[in-house]
Amino acid sequence: MIDCTRQLANIIINKVATMSEKFNRKNCWQYDAIVTEITSTAVSTFVLVEPQDYVDVLRSRSLGLLK
């Protein structure tokens, strides 16, 4: 019985860890994309303001809503 409980706990822990890793990696990719866009050479003021507006929207939402 204890072995079954440990196996179930390991399965759940592995699934949660995998989901968390994927979620965090996606956030890192989004952050890298934002940084790349912000640090690129802008051709107009609008191009500079648009990423900042996007970042402001991200700050106003919870991480769960960004999926």
C-alpha cells in the first residue's frame, strides 16, 4: 500500500513539475521576445510605445490569464 502511495505521489509530482517547467519556459520566451523587440532599433515613436503598452497589459493581468 505504501509503495502505491509513493508511486502516485511521484506521478503527481512529475506532472506538476513538468507543467510548471513548461509554463515558466513559456514566460521566459515571452520575456525574451519583449526584450528583443524593445531593444531593436525603432523606426517611429509608435514602434517604441507599442511594446510598453503590451508590458503594461501584462502587468495588469495575473499569470494564469496569459495562457
